[in-house]
Amino acid sequence: MMYEKTLSEHGAALRNRKYSSIELTQHYLDRIDRAAELNAFITVTHELALEQARHADRKLKNNQGTALTGIPVAHKDLFCTKGVLTTCGSKILGNFVSPYDATVVDKLNSQGMVSLGKTNMDEFAMGSSTETSYYGPVKNPWNPARVPGGSSGGSAAAVTAGLVPVATATDTGGSIRQPAAFCGLTGIKPSYGRVSRYGMVAFASSLDQAGVLARNAGDAALVLQSMSGFDPRDSTSLQLEIADYPGQLNDSISGKIIGLPKEFFGNGVDGDVADAIDQSIRQLQSMGARTVEVELPNSAVGIPCYYVIAPAEASSNLSRFDGVRYGFRAAGYADLNDMYEKTRAKGFGPEVQRRIMIGTYVLSSGYYDAYYLKAQKLRRMIADDFSRAFEQCDLIAGPTTPTTAFVFGEKNDDPVAMYLNDIFTNAANLAGLPAISIPAGFDRQKLPIGLHLIGKYLDESTILNVAHQFQNQTDWHLQTPVEIGQWRHD
Amino acid sequence: MSITAKQITHIARLARLKTDSEHAVFYASQLSRIMDLVEQMNQINTDDIEPMSHPQDMALRLRADEITAPDQRAAYQAIAPATQDGFYLVPKVIE
């Protein structure tokens, strides 16, 4: 099927004129329309996409195309897109048409990629199920009674259902990797500073990082390479040469040392998930990788540490939404303060308000040392644990999530239960490390399971290489849910 | 750890979020549960640990003091809720 092709296959077909970008774009747009039930998109830019496709076809005809020219992409709705709605899944940005493009969007545009639209997400990327979106929840194509994960659930569902071949996403505590695991995709969060955050609506600035949701590691490597690189407009953007991710995919993984933290293999991991991860580790061993047990002794406090730091930064970042310069302004107010308070109370959903209040509380007078400073000290200890572990190994492996995709509403009433979804993912954000989730099997309900690989700082190449080699020997990533409209609902 | 509805009212005011007594009770119970989770941090002794505020231990980059962005006031104000004569309009703050 057309939608099962890799980006390299699409690229070759476009350059050899087997089909045009217009045909490819129309193919995916039709699929998006047919799969509206998934609610994967907030905005579909039909006309703009076809215009970009026509432009790409002209470039291809003149042999000016790159590896990505003419290939459709979708952007998580927190990347600013000039002239196109950017809602961040929130009512408060429900009318926000950005006057500029995010650097990520700009870079992929300049490669000639064709943007099909903006994908649904948890409001301000705060959530692990895409249920907090003001625009309604996204359904998991493997089973629409279940969540796709979050916060990048729209990007994940769209790629999984073949509505777009690849999508951008962001990850503050697991928002690329957890939906990748729940949807059976390859999702990579690069090292902090690799990809520019300019034009990304900020959630927690010391944790946020953009990445890719793709069908396989080769596709992820290709797009990540095009997205990354120094940007003077982001003060945390690293001035480094862009690594050759695709060029290192085919290296042998023989002799690579994989660290297995005992903290990732303990209680609380679902039996089917644990079995699939054990089997994946044995697969990697059979390919010549060695394993060593490592310790991440402070990982148990990763969640509480994260749920101080992320809300603290969010409460500061989200203070910009005041109903003055852009976005929603509530009607009927007595004075300036009343306007701020009504605009924010009506514009933000409950999860966002919870996190703003937690952040405000932990930063407030008398509590700063006990909570925020304490969390920053734990963050140092968690990062140091990784440095020590990486003295013994090249990468770290474990499950991405303790369970497979859960049903809608299951964790809605209990924010703490929802937060525990990030238990294995958020430490990589705290430490700034690159990490990837790749398909590693299915549970007995035929729901995907993700294998999580964490790399050394700036070493995306190793985790992409191991992921690609694993995918050369397994076919989990090639499995797709039933076609649009034939979904089961249980 | 228990957060009271009265504390929620105070926090909400600091965060510029309108709240009423019903909401304050709702958020008090939820934030109390979240703070119970946060309290788990105290299991670990952090004496003499240097706080880490950011993954990059480096000084912020400086750039030449040159104009790099063009004037886009009209484009930026076109998406504002209320403007007049190039200014953003807000309720009167000075009598």
C-alpha cells in the first residue's frame, strides 16, 4: 500500500516520477478525510498542501529536489505556522494565526516537504492521553476505545493510520515516546539543544525538545537530521555540526554494550510488556550486543521531581497568555485584573490550571526551597546517575511505558495515576538525554509495546543505529492496524 | 500534604485564575494528592548537592547588538483582541 512505504521509497518514487507530489498529497488528504473519526488533526490545510505539492513537483521536475522534497508531513499544533491556526490544543489560542513559522517548520519547508496540517494534542502538551485537548480526544487506530498516548497523540494516530508518512512532535516528559509506544511507532526525542525551540509554544523550557514520530528508524533519522542544527533565535540551540544520522544506521551493533537498569524491570510493569522487552533484549544480544546491569538509584523520585520542575516552568511560561496581545479574551470584566483572571480561567482547561497552580505554589514565598530547589537538587542526582551508568555502557534499554494503551476516562479523575505514565520517560528530559521508543511486540489484546533506548548526551546516532538494526531483524514496526473504518471498539 | 480551599484561592489569585468556592474545593483535593506525590522527594537526602536548573551547564550566548528583526507591529497587532492607533487596548488602570 502507498501509505506503508518508507520516506526513502517515497523520495525515490517522486524523483523517478513514478507518482507526483500532487498525487501523493491527494492520497494522504483523502485518507485524512476518511479517518476524521480519529480526530487526529485540529486543522487540515487541503489547499495549502496542494499548492506546496505543486511547487515540490516543479522542483523535482528540475532535479532540484532533496531526499524529502514532495513528501507530506504534519506538525503538532504547537509549532507556529505562518498564516495557519496554531491552537496548542487550547481554547485560549483558538483564534491564534501565527505571524511567523517555527524554525522546525521553516527547515522542513525549505526541504520541500508538504505540510498537510496541524495535529491534535493535549492542551499545552500537558497530558499522556490527548484527552485534555479542547478539540476533543484522539482515538488510537489500533483500538479506538483506547487512548493514543500523549501529548503528541494526534501526530502518533495520524502516522499510525497512514494519514501522513511522518509527523513532528515534542517531548517534555515522554510526549513523543509514550504515544510512539501506545501506537506502535518509532518516536525519537533528541538531546536537549539539538533542535531549535524557536516558534514552539513553550511548556517547560528546560525540558521541551522537538522530535519525530515515524514508521521506522530510517525515516526518523532522515527527518531529524533535517530538523536539527544551530539556530541563533534559540539561546539554548547548540552550535554543533549536524550529525549524519542516516549514514550511521547500517553500522554493526556487535560489541555495543546495553545497560539494563534494574529499576526499569521491577514491579509495576505489565507482564506482557516485561516479556516483550526481555525478548527484545535477547534479540539484541543475538545480534552481538552485550548487556550489563546498571543502577539508576534515584529514578523512583523522577516523577515527583518532574512534577515540580515542569509545572514551575509552565506557570512562568503560561503567564504570557493574558488576553492582551493575541488569543482569546473573555467578555464582561470589571477591570484589568478581572480581565486576566476571567480570560485565563475560561481559556485554560482544568489540567493546565492544575499545573499552573502547582507551579505557582512551589515557586511561592516560603515553599521555594522545600519544593523547587529540592527538585533541582534531585535533578542533578538523576543526571549524575546517568553519567555513572554510561561509564559502563553505550546505551540504556527498558520498557517505554509500564502498560499498553488504556481506555478513555480510566485515569481522567486521578491526575497522579496519569502522571505515572511518564515513569520511565521523564528522566531523559530531566538529564537532557536523547531517547527513542521503537515497536517491540504486542500484548494479548493486540496493543503495541514500546522498547525504550536512552543514549548518551548528543549521541542520537547510537540509539538510531541500534533501532534500525533491530528493525532489520524484526517486523513489529511493519505491522499496521486494520484499515480506516474497520476499527474494533473494545 | 493537605492544601486547603483557602490556599487555592490565594494561589489562584497569584496565578491570575478566576476561581469560586466550588472550584477551590475541587482543586484543593486534587492538588493535595499531587503534593503527596511531590512529598516523595523527601525520601532522598540532598544535602550538599548543587541544584541543576538546566541540562546545559553553560553561559548564555551573546550576540552583536544589531537590529535583526524587521518592524512587524501591524502583523502582530492584527491578531490582538483590541488595538487602537498602534497600541494594545486594556481596561483603564489609571483614573
